[in-house]
Amino acid sequence: MTETHEHRLKRMKMRSMRRGIKEMDLILERYADDNLAQMDAPTLDLYDALLHENDQDLYQWVTGQVAAPEKFSALIHDISQAISGSK
């Protein structure tokens, strides 16, 4: 059975807000609220892949402590801009 677009967005929203560390809950929940509905299919695929990454790695990428892998760099930059309020 194929996942509907609506169900996918709900699943990704829930996964964004139920991470492993509170900081990533807050960061990704806000980002998902503001951006998921407007994302095209390839960007949703990338964000979905990002949600499978380790929270400690994600936090270091988003805060600029460690460079994000190339495939996530643009998305991480967008998330970082969103949390800094300069989007």
C-alpha cells in the first residue's frame, strides 16, 4: 500500500517533533510547521532521509559545529537560517 501525501506529511511532522533530544525536537518541529506543506517531492524525500540521521549529528550540523554531508548541506543551511530567524 502506498503512503498518501497527507499521511506522509503527518508522519514526517510527528518524526520532526519526537526526536531523541529536546533541542532537535524544537528545531525540527518549527521547521516542519513552516516548510513541509510547501516542499516538492524531491525535497520531501531528502527531508525524510534527514529524519533518519542521528540527533547528535543533526544538532552539530544545524549549529555549524560540524559540516553537514554534501547531500544535506542545502537543507541544513535552510534549517539553520530558519532557526536563526533570518530566512
